[in-house]
Amino acid sequence: MRKKFLSILTLIAMATALLVGCKGNDDMIEITLNEVAHSVFYSPMYVAFEEGYFEDEGLKVNLVNGLGADKTMTAVLSGECEIGFMGAEASIYVYNQGADDYVVNFAQLTQRAGNFLVSRDMNEEFTWDNVKGKTVLGGRKGGMPQMVFEYILKKQGIDPSEDLNIVQNIDFGLTSQAFASGQGDYTMEFEPAATALELEGVGKVVASLGVESGKVPYTAFSARKSYIEKNPEVIQKFTNALQRGMEYVNSHSPEEIAKSISPQFKETDIKTLTMLVTRYYEQDTWKENLIFEEDSLTLLLNILDEAGELEKRVPYQDIIIRDYAEKALEKK
């Protein structure tokens, strides 16, 4: 993990000038947002797209799927995008490598893990002891999905390195295909992949990692420090739109949310999409505001420390800025 982020830092030196949001012909400020994955888990953000909240703020936001926090962070550092959306652990790794122009988190979206444990045994009556001696298709070492999974196992008195086999060499986004082809006894999947496996009859959801782990700062929006300093109006406009998306999901039903975000998931019928939204809705996935609290960072650092991925603890005031989220809340 550390070697990977050292190579990312090298990209900074090689990158050309940081891309800056610019005015287009329609007088909109155009920026690129790189998301770690495309999932119903991030419904408030998709509401902001589909309800026109970004446009209301004068922003044209191009959405790109990074397919993993490491790739999304690379895009942020190299200037391929202005804003990254991923687990805040990535920004901690970069900060601890000594980067001058490190990445700062300015808005937290989710407060629980968004993945589910899927079992191959369609008739299983699940307890956590069931995973002992089994093979689980897990996440990348040092990534939030994997670290939260290990955190849960330890809470259950299970040793992640001794009591089961966790496969960590499958690319993010490909674990469901690997599971469907016969690999593993269990897999960790975000929606819609978890439900897709159920509908295919190859597995069933037996546990929610979001419920089992409790509230953790799972995903946040971030940008390079220099970009935030040079473009505070863009960051504020972006955060304002997100806050409206957050308010929408907290004041509308799963059916209404599913209808709003359906253009983002054209391959999923509205009945299934509503079921996916309901799963996240009922486990209190989304925050009421975008403020990344200091207690949340402390918990994240504790999780990283337990996973053996924390080189040193980072100062809250360096890695988090809450001004934009607070102002967006005031505008409410």
C-alpha cells in the first residue's frame, strides 16, 4: 500500500498543471468528479445530478468511475479530475508520505459501510462463526471495505489472518463475477452487485457490513489542497448541491429516491432499484449533513491502526476542512 502511494506521489511531479474548472460556452463551470465506484450506496450524489442541483449552482460535473480508491486518488493527484470521491483513508496515506500538496476531505457522504456479505449457501442460517475455515472474496489491502471487514471480524472474536482465507488479489468490481464463476464461499459486494447475485440464484445476502460495523466515515469528497485554495467558490457550489441531495434522501421515500436516480442505473428495473435503495435507507447509511466530524476521523484512524496500515496519526485540521459543509448547511 505504501509503495503504491509513493508511486502516486511520483505522478505529482510528472503531472502537468493541475486542471482547473473553467467556464464553458454556456457559462457553466466544468469540472470532473472521479467516484470510487458506481453504486446505489451513493444515492444523495446521484440525486444532486438528476434533480439538477449542480446545474442550479452553475456547475457542469462530468462523472467518471475510478474503479477503486487507489485509482481515484491517482486521478486526483495527477490532475485528471478536480474532485475525488472515495474512502478518506486514501488521503491519510498520501498525507503520511509527506506530500506538500496533499488531499483534503471537505464533505462526508456516508456514515456506514455499504457492502454486504453474500453466501454461496442459499439455505444458510448465518452466524459469524460460519466464516471460520472458509474462503471470502475480500477487498484490497488497506482499502475501507477490507479494513472494515477485518474490524467486524475482530469484534466477533475472529482472527482475519488465521481463522479464514480472505482473497485480496481480485480487482475491485470483479469479485461478483469471480464468485458467480465458483470462487469463494462468501464475497463482499456493494449494491447492485449483491442483489444481482441473489437474482441469479448463485448466492444470498447474509449480513450487512454497515449494520455490523456501526457508524464509520466510509466515503468522502476531497481535492488537492492547492485546488481548494484557488477555487473556494467551486468547492462551495459543489457542496451546496450535495447538501440538497442529502436533504432529498432524508425527506423522501425509497420509492421516490429510486425514481430520481433511475437514469444513473438504466440496467436496473425500478422495482429492483427500489429494493436496493431501501436496503441502504433502512440501515441509516446517509448523514443528515456533510460535516466530517473529528470523532469520525479518530474512529477511522483507529480502524487503520488496528489493520496495521497507519504510519502515524494525522491532524484533523490538516486532512479535514468543514467550512464548506457548514456553510452549505446554513444555506438550507
